[in-house]
Amino acid sequence: MIEIYVQKKEAFAYEAEKLAQEIRELLAIQTLEKLEIINVYSIDGVCKQDLQKVQEIVFCEPQVDEMLEELSLQDCDFFFGIAPLEGQFDKRSYSAIQCLQMLNLPPTTLKHHQVFKLYGTLTQAQQEAILSYLINPIESTEVFGKSHHTPQATDDVPQAPINLAAEDLKLIEQYLQHPNPLELKIIETYWSDHCRHTTFLTEISSIAFEDPLAEQIYQDYLQTRKELGRQKPISLMDLGTIMSAYLTSQGKAKSIAQTEEQNACTLEINVTTPKGDEKWYLFFKNETHNHPTEIEPFGGASTCIGGAIRDPLSARGYVYAGMRISGSANPLESISQTRKGKLPQRSIAIKSSDGFSSYGNQIGVATGMVEEIYHEGYKAKHLELGAVLGATPKEWVSSQAPQSGDVIVLLGGKTGRDGCGGASGSSLSHNIHSLSTCGSEVQKGNAPEERKIQRLFCNPNAIKLIKRCNDLGAGGISVALCELADGLEIHLDQISCKYEGMTAYDLTLSESQERMAILLNPNDVALFAKLAEEENLECRCIAKVIDEKVIIFYHHQQVVAKLPKALLTSNGAKRSTAVQITRPKESTKKQYNFIQDFQSLAQDLNICSKRGLIEKFDSTIGGNTIFMPLGGKYQSTPIQAMAHKIPFAQTTTCSVASFGFNPFLCEQNPLKGGYFAVIESVCRLIATGVKFEEIYLSFQEYFEKLGEDPVKWGKPFATLLGAFLAQKRLEICAIGGKDSMSGTFEELNVPPTFVSFAFAASDCTHLIAPEFKSHDSFVYLIKPELDTNHLPTNLKPHFDLIHSLIKEHKALSCYTPTFGGIAGAILKMCLGNRIGFAFEDVALEEIFDMSYGSFIIESKQKLPLLLLGKTTLAPHITHKQTSLSLDVLSELYEQPLQSVYPTQTQHASTPTTLPPAKHTPAPTPLQKYAKPRVLLPVFFGTNCEYDIQYAFEEAGAEVEILVLQNLTQEHIKQSIKNFSASLKRSQILFLSGGFSGADEPDGSAKMIKTFFFNPKIKESISHFLESQDSLIGGNCNGFQALVKLGLLPFGKILPSQADHPTLLHNTLLRHQSKIVRVKVCSNSSPWLSQMQIGEIYSLPISHGEGRFYAQDSVIEELARNGQIAMQYVDLEGNVSNDIRYNPNGSSYGIEALTSQDGRIFGKMGHPERYKPNLLKNIQGNFDMQIFKGAVHYFR
């Protein structure tokens, strides 16, 4: 075994420096002087000489790294190593293996761990505190100098507890006389609350009411059941879903798609195109990953979004937009106050947001809304809630019943031991031992693998073959396959494994991610497998449909489990419970002070800025984003609903989605909490411009473990009664949802959590954002009528009025108050454009009290509505004679979460002025092409190719997308041949954005660099530039690759040298997604030929490693050569080091470069993500015409 040691040079050891600072501040260990981190790669199967030739391509970047000859530990005061747990996906090792395979050096094993060297006097207790802070036993382990080996096989069925009630065991005896342990585990998993909604399907046998309103609504619910002729037992599930059936019976809710498969909420919508309307399916899905996120925040949150995506995907939808709602206790709480058996709230908050954003950013799903809700109850268990939207043409979906002889193929990632027991584990409450006992229940996601499945499901030739589909989420094979057919023979030996020694138990119950089970006609298997292979996906036949209604599992040609399907679908013994709805708590009146309460409101964790959290998430990937999450000139007004154009269609049809939830209301009065959640979610869409008849709902419930306590059962029942009443009044229904009923840690319980999601299809041309647009506008308040229980009612006339005002352009902005009431709404509406506001003579109680169901409307016209106030040029919020500066309020608003989600860093003192450039004439082509051909290679992790393809095709080019395959060494060889052949036919090569190789090992674009350093590819690129008179471009990850290859700025592929330019991690050491402003510095390149020097453009950016760095002498030479194409500028057009405008801290604000001859061009930003009617809440010129310039060069 060979070990490679890599350490960041001291000037670039940002990760180590940040960690040392955290230890000093958060753990109060001031004696720590210095910390160093060394990456250790242990490699078998590759000789030392070969590794030495490629180590500076794969493992080390000479500009920022140094290779160590040996691991010296004698000079430090304390050291230890940390490695991933065996069996868990480790993306660094995985990507390193792929890079070596690209170079025809496939290792037999490669493992990675980190060694930490600490300097300074540290006590034993301090050392233990540091280890505890850095090591979560669920995901990692302390090692030192030990190589890690593949996990060995254990007993065929580990001694895991079987969570089956006595009544369940009696039912099983009716079908199986002597069930074996694996059969019992399969049954337990299939019947788990997570998979079968056991709690929600429990029969409600009796109900006691202390609340007259609840009893009144219950009688209405019983009448509704009677009108529908429902005989099935009363349950939480029936109460939560009945309105869909009721409205359908009334001839309403006409957009609900009637499909055999129930993978996601599905609407049938019309999508307008230049060729006429097309029938499409619009999919919506929400789900939580509370259990895994609580114990392993990064992995749990990443698989939350990953699992949510696979549900619409299994319905054949392309998922293009997502939303994240999280619930946390106070993340500012001192780590010393962390309860035994828990991770620090700060760690859960930060790492879960890292996990969700990392997965979503890599797979290429735009996260349009991000909200974190704070309530001390979430100390019991974190809330990790994801929601996604997908779409596909209706004609592509062919849902058919299984027939005997049909085949089930397993598509996607390999299977490991990760996640075994996750389905049943997620249904349990936690205790102090959970962190040390639940490791097998947590999975690590591999987003680029799922991106490949997304690509395959964009191919109509593939998805039209699919008869039925299921994702392998909770329960793995044991659930996903059993749901597809009544009779199956499942051959576990055919499953592709991550390592040897997998048992029948492992294979059956593994929840390894990124896998899909697909039902096919046997005659279609070969074609489907070929199409999958073209997308670099593995596909294996693992099961066959049989006539007998029994599920048989084979392993090593032996039957290891045989279960009647009737037993599985019985969902276990019937359960019943009593419910008691208690009298709700009384609310208390408060006296308000304008200045004090406005300032307190601005700093409230549930109202203050979440900018540092929001900007972690890529909000513009896919080029369909209608509203940025933060709008206005200062990007400070949060949107109330996310909107995205339907992908792949030339259309103005879009989806709009939002949510409603207030944990404090649900805690005080669950019934009203459910009612207001529905009202809030619907009003958010109304305020954006959606017609209320087009709105549908999906619910998410998350409650404490109910047990047999009628009072506890009364909380979700009361909440659903409130939601039922709201739906009945609005004639809007929920068509799906998810429940999680295990929010308990010992005596701690989560607050009653009821989230209502609202979603709709709309036309995007008239939608508006909530920031104030102009000073001297009239601002009106539309208040709802209240019933005798103080609930908003008779809202539909208001909805119609607001829709007409928006559509007729009489409403410039609109906001429905949520947290913070009218005061919170006005504050946020003001901040986006720093427009002031003066209240009319309005009582403070009305300004600060809860105002659900109200609307605030900005208009330039006098309207017959209640005048709330007027916008002002002076940046103040004024009430009578009292005034508050927006600058002061903005500072208060931005500060509370800075220590958790920072947005500020010290500005670099580097200069921003460059020497003048000499004029260089733009090159001219040797040959003209009416339709130049563009090659877009797709590497493992590329995710911007569709956006780039659209941009080039709109500019008049012909585009070839080439997926590079690396399933085997033969695939790699063929990909090299295919790339070289395609390059010869092309005039333009463009490297799209994404996360090639997941930005690993320890650096961006290493996989692309590895591929291009193949001698044959290197020769092809040289010929392409020298003999074909061609252009090369790249942005984001593609720009990183061009710089690290030497193509920029040197114009040819070169081995990296210590003094070469590079791209570093952003100064905030996190992903940044926002809109920036850039100034054109040169137009001597064909790519820049449609621009003028000095022009300023607005530009979406989304990256984690975009900080351009080079020595000053190199930058000065680039400037003199005219190779610096664009620089980041502030609102006045000046180049800036301020993180608000230079988002990554690039030297001299450099955003884009060209080669000296101008034919190679690269930039960090994403001009391809702009189209008409997108990014509507940010002003600026987005139309750069870079792609038009490249195409025009050849004409």
C-alpha cells in the first residue's frame, strides 16, 4: 500500500485556519495556537512510479498544495486522524478512484482520511472536547495510521430489534407458521410508520371535545363523509385527504391527474408553446428526513432532497425546482449547553444546510425558497423538510399494470450496507444512545449519480418504455419492488454491490441512494439498458413478475424469504385509539412601542435576514428561475413564493409554490395553526399573482410520538380539523402529503408541526415580487372578514380583486403578512430597494399583531381601498412623529445569524486598478459556417449542459452533447475515441458548469483536468486549436478547468506550476449564489464581440471555488495583454473587494479571462441562465450575448 500526504500551503490553509478559530471561539480553547490538516490517501494496486507521474493532476495542486514525503507528527502537541465510517459513501475517495481510472491506473482500493495536528497547551478535557466537536460517531471514526478496509460480512441477519407489536405477530402467524428473521425484518420495514403511515391510518374509535369549534368542524367532516358514502374508519389520513375526493365529486379540482401510480401529487396542466398548447404533468412532492438529519446532519439533509427528487422522477418527471424548510432550536446556543446524546444545535443547523444545498446544487435543482424556523421544541428533533417540483409531457408517460413475465431492472448506484434499518428507525423516538446506535440507518448521497438518472428520464425513448417505476428509498428492495407487483421472484445475487460480502439482509434492506426499480416488458430490456449505458448508468435485471401472489427472495440460488403479498398489504394488525381535543390556550394582549418593537422584530430569529443561509443554495440552475430568493437593488426582500418556468419548453407557463406554518400558533392552538397554515400558503401564491382556482395543496405533519395518549392524538386531529375547515371554505384541496410522528427525545417534544404547501401552474408574464418598486406610491391594506372565532373568512372576493389588480398592472408589489404581522411585511418590502414608508394613522396593535389573510398592495393609483401609508424617498419607516432609519434597521436585520451563516468577511486590501490594456485586434476565422457546431462534453457531475445547449441553439449553433462514460476501462477508452471524433467535427468546444467529480479530490475540476491530460485528448485539443481555427469556452466549473489546465491564460495545456493562476475557495468558504454586476474590460475576443468596453451587466453566479488568484506580476501582464475580460463592480460601477459585490474575493475583482489570441474564454458567472421573464425581481442588463458572439465569429 502506498500513502500520499497532501497539505495546504500555509498561505492557503483556510480550512485549517477557520477550524482553529471555531475551536478557540466556540469551545473557548484559547491556548490552541495553530492547527494543520493533512489529507492522506492510501492506495493499493498502482505502482509508486505511476502515482508520482499523476499526483499533481489528481491529488495535489502545486499553486496551493504541497506534497509531504512523510507524515511527521513529532513537532505538534496533539494529533489524531478522522476517517469516514466503513460502508458509507466517501466522495473524496470515490472521485480519486475515478480520476485514476481516467488515467488508466485503476486502483484495487483507495481510502482517504485526514490527520489533524494541533499546536499549543491542551488539557486532556480540551482534547476530548475537540474530538467530540469534530467526530460524529454516526458518520466518522477516529483513526491514526490505520488503513481502512472493506466491511466484512457479518451474520446473515444482524441482531437488530424487531419493532412489531404482539397483534402484528398474531396476524403474521395466520400467513407464516415459522417466519425467519429476515422475513420478520422485511415485514417490519414494509409496515413501518414511515412506509405505510401506520399512525395516520389508525382508526379513531372515540373523540372527546373540550373545544366547541373543533366539535363543530368535526360534524361538518362527518357530513362530508356521508355525502361521499364513505364507510372506511375515521382516521387522520381520512380527515387529511377527504377534501380532494369531495371537491372532485362536486366537479371541482379538475386539474388532478388520474393516474395508477401515486409517486407524487400530480396535476394535468396546459403548457403554452409557439406550436400550441401541450398537455403536461406537473408533479409536487414534500418529505422530511428528521431522524437521519438529527443524528448525521449533512447526510440526512442531502438524502432528504435526494429522496424527494426521486419521487416525481419515478413518476417520469424531470425535477427542476426545490424548496427547503428547516426547524431548529436556537443555533446561537453555546456548545457547552448541548444536551447529552445530542449534537450542538449550531452543528445541526450548519451541516444540514450544507448537506441539502450540496446535493441540490450538484444535481442541478434550483432551490427557490429557503426558510429556517426557530422554536425551542426542535431541540427534541430537527425538522428537515424538502419539497420539489417536476414536469413532463403527458404523452411520454405510459403507466401499465404488471404482467407475468415482466422484468424489474435496478438502475443507478451500487448497493452497500448504508441505511439498513432506516425506515423503521425513522419511526422511533430518540434517546441519549441514538448517536451511537443508529449509524447503520444513515446514508450518504451521491448527487452526480442521481443527475445521470435525471438525464435518462429526459429521454422520451427511455421513459416511454417504463410500465411502472419506484425509487429505492425507505426500505430499499424490500419495499420498492414489493410495491410494483403482486408476485415476484427477486434475485439478490444480480444486484451490483459496492463491495464483496454483502448478505441477503444487506441487499434486501439497504437504503443506498440513487437507485430506481423499473418495470419493463422483457422485450424492452435490451433497449432500455442501452439507453441507460449511454447516460453512464448501470442497469441490471433483478426480478421477474410471476402469477402467484407471493414475493420470493433468492440468494445464492436459495430461497431466503417468501412472503404472501396479502400479508404485506394488510399493513399489520388494525389499530385504534381514542382522541381528546383539549381547550386551546388563551392568547395574551401586548402593549407595543413603535421603536422598541420594530427594532426587536428586525432581530427576531424568525424574521431577521437568512441571507447567509439562502445564498448557499443554487437558485438559478436550469435557467427557469422567475424570482431570485432575495429581490430588489440590494437583494434584501425575500420572496413569498418561488416561481419557475416549465423546463425544456418555449413557454410562459410556470409553476408557483410556497408554504404556510407557524409553530407558535400550532403550539398554542393546533386547530387554528392548521387553519392559518392553509390560509398563509394560499395567500402567498395570491400575492404573487396566481389565480386561486388553480391552487392545490400538500401537507406535512410532524408531531411528537403519540403512543396511546388521547390528548397527544388530539393535537394532529385538531390541526387537520383546522385545515379541513380552511379547505372547505376556500374550495381548495390537498392532493398529497407526508407525515412523521416521531418528534420525541426522552421528555422533549417537537412543537405540533403542520406545514401546508400550496402550488399551482400559472402564466409568468404578470407575476410580481414583494419589494416596493417606487417612492410616492400608495400602499393599501386589504383585511379579511373575521368569523366569530376570529378566523379569516370569505376570502375569495379578495383573491379575485388582488388577481385583477396584479394582472392589470395596478399592483406594483403585494405582500401577505406572516411572522411579524404588518410591521414585518413593511420592513421586508422596504429593504430590497431601500424605499422608505410612512404609516397613516394606524394603531400599533394593528401594525404588530398577527395579520394572516391580509394583503399589503403597492400602487401608483388611487384605489377604493384602506390606505395603510405611502412609500417615501427618504429611507425611513415612520409612524406619526416617530421615525426609524432603514440603515439602522437593515444592520439590525442582517446581524443576528452572522455567527452561524456569515455574509461578511474582512475586505482584502489588494489593489483593484489595473494597467491599461494594449489594443489587440480580434481574430478572424479561416472558414465560415452558417451553423457552427458546438461540442458540450458531460462529465460525472456536469449539470449546466441543458442551459448552455439552449443558449447556443438560440444563438444559431448546432449542439452535440457527449456523455463521457466511465463504468469500465473499456467505456473510458471509447469515450476518449468519441470525444476526439466529435471534436474534429466541431468548431466550438464548451465546458459547462457543474461539480465534475463532486469537486473532488479536494479541489474543483480535477476530473476534467484528468481527462484532458490523457495523451490522446491533449493531442486532439492541440490540433483543435492550431489546425481547426476553433474556439474554446467554459464557465463556472468549465472556467475552473480551463484555468487549471493552463488553457487560460496560456492558450495551451500545461502542467500546473506554483506560480500559475488558479481558482480558490470563496473567502466565505461556502457556496455563493446570487446576482452580481460585472464590467466589460476587453472585447477583443470573438466571445465578447457583441459587447462594448465599460458596459455593466447583471449576472447570476453560483459557485464555491470562484476566487481568482495569481501573483500581481501575472495579473498585470494579463491586463496589459487585454486578457482580463470582466471584473466584479459595485452599485456605482467601481471594481470592489467588498464581498457584497465581489462574491468570492477574486484578486482585482477578476471574473472572466481570455487567452492572448482571444479564442479561449472563461468566466465564473452564468449568462446562460437568463431568458425573458426570468429574474424579474432584480434590475439590470442580463443579456450578454456571449454565445451569439461565438456563433457570429464563424458567419
